[in-house]
Amino acid sequence: MKELLESAKSPFRNLYHGFEPEIWVITVVHFFTVIGFSICMPFLSLYLYQDRGLSMTLVGIILLAAGLCSAVSQALGGALSDRFGRRPVLLLATSVSIFLYSGLAILIGVSAPVWAIAVAYIVGRSVLTTIRPVTSALVADFTSKKKLTEAYGILRIGANIGWAAGPAIGGYMAASLPYAWLFGVPALTCGIVSLIVFFFVRESSQFINKEVGFRSMLPPANDRAFLVFTMVSLLLFVVMGQMVSTLSIFAVDRVGFSFTQYSLLLTLNGLIVIFFQYPITLVLRRVAKFRALMLGGLLYAIGYVSLGWITQFEWALAAMAIVTAGEIIHAPVTLSVIGELSPQNQRGRYMGFFGLSETIGIAMGPLVGGILLDAFPFDLRLVWGPIGFIALVAAMGYYWWAHRFRS
């Protein structure tokens, strides 16, 4: 019996010891960052639309502005981490975010003017997102290239444990408490992250770049493979941006699902990632990266297009499962490609620039979805059809990129 238990434990022991301890610490950091975000941010669109009376187009513009500012802050965060080190940037960003999100919660609690809430949200999100390229660079610093996809898969598991738990907690809080309580949670989680970084994260950047400025945030102009890959990925990021804002209005306002049902859709997304992300990354080691990226794009297209015909919650769960399958295939492979393309002494700025593309795309998503929701309030097929088509174009773009730059 003892031998049987030991044999059952061995795969998990090998998994744990197969990576540097910092990978697991960074995974915990991602968990706390994401659970704070996912408890409150999916409900920001509903708050602005239902409680404050804004149109979905205007909500999309606010989220786009936040995304554009966050995109710049990500690129700057990556460059700063190459110049000053990963650890100081993480500590500064999370510490400042404690005060910013506390202020946002207060503004919502007193029903401050919408412009003040929008500014607080934009600034808070911009500061907090500076940590994303830094943590991605840390993973690449501590991991060999052959295990990058697996390492980023582990990172996503930690994030999606938070993503699975966050909406469920947020849905309960939204149903029983004022919105301000939801927006106080990120302040608490940022405090926890600051303590984790201070005590458990060691510096990994050995190649310090002296230059920090706008030009230093950009990758070398002759790295066309990286730039084209980033532009193709931007299309799929627009599709990913539908997950929160467009999906919330679709599910609650247009189809009539409850807050709890909408939260369960996001929780299902997180649970699928938790249980299937790492096994899928092991399979992806035997698949050409461009094929995996194409498959991810196709699954996104199928999942979102199918939402146009959905009126029952069970079918919405099935569509979410298809979308999530595309996500767990696409997300770790893109970061693995960037890790391979980036020189070690510029890894932070490469991750930052790619994060800029991701944030711009995801920020454009609510604006695109909001315009479609306002334009076609009674035919959801005309909302989700164009969104699925964008994912299809991205899938074809990955095929062209691979044969143009990787053959």
C-alpha cells in the first residue's frame, strides 16, 4: 500500500521539482492578482450600464481608454524591469495599487461622478498591469527554453484558480453587497502580493540595460518575425476581450441569465484551465507551435459564433467550454514563442511590448462588442458572427506567419 501511494505521488513530486521554486511563487502571485481582478472587474460594465445608465458604446470607450493606458504601462514596466530589476518594479506597482484601488472603492461607494470613477479605474488598472511583463520575464529567466510552454501553463493554472473562484465570490457579493465592496478586494490582494514578492522572490535580471525611454520600450525594428507575430496576435486579443464586458451584457441583460449563472460561466472557464491546462501543455510539446495557435484561433471562432444561437444556460456552458479549449491551447504557446524570440538582455521589453499588444486588443474588445450590441440589440448572431470571423482571420494569420518567418 505504501509503495502504491508513493508511485501515485511521484508524478506530482517530479512536476514540483522540475521547475525552480520561483516559478511556484510567481504562480501564487498570479493567483492573488487575478482573484482580486476577477471578483470586481467583470461587474464594472454592469455597474456602469445598469446603475449609472451609460450606453454600452460609452462603457466600451472607457474600457478601451483603460486598455490603451495599460498597454503603455506594460511596455514601460518591461523596460523598467530590464533597467532596475524585476523585483523593485513588482514591489512598487503592487504597493501603489493598494492605495489606488482603495480610492476606487470609496468613489463607487459614494456614487462619485462617472468621470472620476473612470479616471480612478484607468490609473489603477494601468499601474497594476505593469507587473504582467515582469512576471512573464521572470518565468523565462528561471526556465529553460524547452520547458517554457509547460512553465507558462503552470502560471496560467494559478491565474485561473483565481479566475474560477473570483467570479463566484464576486457574483455572491454583487447580489448581497454594494458594488464598492467588490472594488475593495484588489487593494487587499495587492497587499498580499507585495508581501510575497518582498519575502520570497529573488532577483533574476543579470543583464541591466541603461536606457529607459519610449524608444527603449520598442523591440529592434528589424525583428520582423516578432512584430508580425504580435500584430496577428492582436486580432485574437480583440476576440479575447469579449469575455468580460460583452459577455456580461449578453448573458445578464440580453439573454436573461442571473448574476449567479453569469458567474458560473466564468467559473467554468477557470475550472477547465485548472484541470486541463498542464496536461494540454504536455501534449503541445509534440505539436508545431503554429498548428497549436491555429487550432486555438479556430476554437475561439466556433465558441463565440455559437453564442449567437444560444438561449439556454446549458448551451452557454458548452460554448464557454469550446472558447476555453481555444484559450488553454493558445495562451501558453504565444508566451513560449515570445520567450524563444526575445534576447535574454531584452526579455522584459519584448514581454512588455507583446503585453502592449495584448492589452490594446483586449481593450478594443469591449468597444467592438459594445458597438455590435448597440447596433444589433435583437439579433445576437450579428453580434457574435463578426467576432468569430476575427478569430478565424487570426488563425489564418498564424499559418501565414509560420510559413513566412519560420520555414
